[in-house]
Amino acid sequence: MPEQSNDYRVVVFGAGGVGKSSLVLRFVKGTFRESYIPTIEDTYRQVISCNKNICTLQITDTTGSHQFPAMQRLSISKGHAFILVYSVSSRQSLEELRPIWEVIKEVKGPDLTAIPIMLVGNKCDESAELHEVSTTEGQGQAQQWGVHFMETSAKTNHNVKQLFEELLNLEKSRNVSLQVGNKTTSRIAKDKCEVM
């Protein structure tokens, strides 16, 4: 079956409880839910501008467990861009991204420079004492993998829209934008998530 050119697929990976669904729901619906409900796999759609045409941004929110490797591989093979989410308050959640990163390299090929990938440290609103992964460590891991980095908070809506804007700005093979019509998204300033 030929690939539909009017879809741009972003796949969100990360351990359970890091806030993948919260980030996606905050972006798509503008809502935040305090309670944790495990996800098997959900897909959300948002209309965007793509090569000056209207197309669909399809965001796949994957399971936080590793119980479904076939689903994981299928999501990777169909994905155009990837968001790898960990919680800044859990070093383990960053470690759990390593096998996913390896599968992305295996499925997409070792040279991932043309594929938009963002490593995201979520929950940066939590107090500094709870942080197990510093901004510098997150940036270092992103640099090691050759991907981009950002810290977010789905709870406070910090950098959520910017995350998706930046991911779309990284797309080289198409001109994609969150804005539909004559408005364009501006490139974002990379600001740090500070806890006061």
C-alpha cells in the first residue's frame, strides 16, 4: 500500500509514567490530567500545513511497557519523526530509552541525520531536589545520539507547543508548519526550564 503523502506521523516513545500522553493531550487538546492511566497506543490528529497544503499531523502515543515489540517496530517503520520522552526525576526512564533508540537505528538505518528526533526531559516543573537527570546530562545524551533536546512540562504547558514546532522545523524533506493558512510558525528560542 503506498504511503499517504498527506499524513505526517510523529511517534512518542518513553517509559510508563514519564508524561507522554500528558504532553500529547496538552498539545492537541490543551488539557492536563493529574491521574496516571497507562496507554496501550493512542493516535491523535491535528491539521497542519505541509508543502503549502493542508495535511494531518498524526501523533502516535505508544505504550510505556516493552510488551509489544511488534507494535513498536511498526510504529518506528511508519514514523516520520520521533519524540523520546523521559522524566527529569527518573534516571531509569532515560535508561529505558536506550533500547528504543537502538530499534529506531535498526529499523531506520544507522544514519538518522535526516529524521527529526527530539529527546525530551519532561516534568521539569518538579522541584530541583527531585531531579535525577540534569539539563546538562540530557543535552549530553542528545548530543551523543545526534538528536535535538528540550525540557518540557505538560503540567505547566512549558515548551509543549514549542516541542512540536521545533520537531516540524527539523523536517528537511517537506515544509511542515503547525499553522494553517498564511501564518507561519517562528523558530523557537531554546529556553531552559527553571524551577523557582
